[in-house]
Amino acid sequence: MPERKQLLPQQRPNNNRWASAESRGAMMAEKSGLEKLDIGALSPEQQEKLRQFKITTRIANEKYLRSHPEVEVLLSEFLRDVFLKRPVDIREFAADHFTDPNLSKTICSKLQGNLD
């Protein structure tokens, strides 16, 4: 059997599945046109305003989701179907899923089942 040669990190093939979170972020930034965040670009006052905005937004989102349990059911049913059926064309699958005329009945049924 031939001897296996150890590859240095820079010699290894670029396999996104095994890339670090930092390198995946950099790859995503390259694809989306985003650059690394420059936290020094914001003054301390701007950083605090941004932090407060994020907190306020998160709280508002939580309140909305708590008052609309159908959102959780809608998304969990969609993800369940995706994982079970593993569609090749996820966009087409999503379009079909969310335009299904029976979707409303399905969600209502699931909500009633959760309440019982």
C-alpha cells in the first residue's frame, strides 16, 4: 500500500464542510460582497445605540413569535418535510409547500393538536 503523505493546512483541498467558522464567514463575505466588520468604525456611542437596537429588536421578535404560535408550526412543518423528503430543488419545494391550498388547514390542525 502506498504511503500516505500528510498535507499542510494550505495544501488541503478547500472543503467547505470542514472549514472553520471564520473561514466559512470569509467565504460567505466574498460571495455576498460583505467585508469583515470594522468595529472600530463605530464610536462608543454608536456601538451602544447598536447594542440597544439589537436588544429591542430581539425583544420585539420574541413578543411577535409568542403571540403567533402558528409561525413556529409553519416553519417546523416545512423543515420536517425538507428533512424527510430531501428535495433536490429546495426553491421549487418551498414554493409548492407554501402555496399549498391546504396549508392553512394543516397548520390549524397542528395548532389544535398542540392545544389538546
